[in-house]
Amino acid sequence: QVQLVESGGGLVQPGGSLRLSCAASRSIFSINVMGWYRQAAGKEREWVAMVTRSENGYYADSVKGRFTIYRENAKDTVYLQMNSLKPEDTAVYYCYANQNGMEYWGRGTLVTVSS
């Protein structure tokens, strides 16, 4: 069982940056996949990024070149560094983990990109 808690959301202007954190309740060393999804108002949840145990990162086309996902196993934390933010990035961002086929989700943190 893994509990995930997101933090770092807030209000930022277009072109700005924000770093989201996802803290896990246990060691993430053996968790195969961790990542981020987001859900904008009135839209379905969409996948944003993932990082594997071997530290390979993957990104949705909409965020490639702007977002970076990385994990710090010693801190039991996964991060999402978001740069060059756009209004369309506004959403609730959810952390997730997949361990041996079992999925775990955080409660989400709101990111608002607006002038």
C-alpha cells in the first residue's frame, strides 16, 4: 500500500515555472512506474508524464520540451518541473504510482496559469 501526497500547485503567469512534488509514504526504490496525470475543468483526465524505476522519462506531446519528470528515491519523492507554462496547462495534477500492476493515486494539486 502506497499513499501519495502532491504539493506545489498554485497560480502562475503564462511563461512562468512551477515545480510539483509527490511524496510517497514508503520507499519508491522498488516502484516500477511513477508519474503525473492532469484533469482540466470539463475535460477527461489525461496522462502527462511518467518515469520508470530505471529513470527513463516519457512525456505527452503537449508538454514535451517544457516539463521534466524526475524521481529522488532517497527522498521518496517524484517531481514535475513545469516551464513555459501556458493557460491550457491549467488543471488539477495527480500523482500516480504503479507497482506490479497495482495503481495508487494522490488527491491532486491545482495549477492555474493565468494573467
